[in-house]
Amino acid sequence: MKIAVIGYTGSGKSVLAAKLGKILGCPVLHLDKLQFEAGWKERKEAEGNRLCEQFLEENKERGWVIDGNYEKFCQKRRLLPVRIFKSSNVTCRVRIRQGSPDRM
């Protein structure tokens, strides 16, 4: 199974993706980890794309869960299967202020 989780910042994409990966036994890719290196330093786009392509290729038979909205990272390949997770703007703002425990 291949699942792309998209949504607003703070909507719970990363948490949902991690839970789905655990339940389904699929590897999970958080696109924030492609966009940013440690300390929220922006990664070069070509490097992020290479890592995304590598992940997709390594898991094409097994399936995967990917969360994030970045168009520049293999969007055509990963958005064939789309699942939408919707949260209110209020919920998103609260989560942003609280911080996500699985962020870098």
C-alpha cells in the first residue's frame, strides 16, 4: 500500500503517517527531513530529490507512507494515491505552538 498524507502545517500529518506505518508495517518518509537537515538548515533541492527517489525505489514493492506537501520532491510519483487528513485551523495553530515531539 502507498499512502501520501497531506495537510496544513500542524494538522497531524507526521503523527498519522508514523501510526499508519507502524500499523501497516510500511516504511515512513517525512518530507520535512528531506527539506531540512539537522537544526532546520535547508537541504539542497537536488539532494532532497535524490533521497526521495531512493526511498521510492527501495520501497516500490513493499509500499510506503509519506507525509508532507513539498511539490519539489517526486510529487507525481508519490501523489498517485492520495489520502486527505483534515484538521481545523485552530487545531493546527495549537499543535504548532505546542511543538511536535517527533520533529528534528
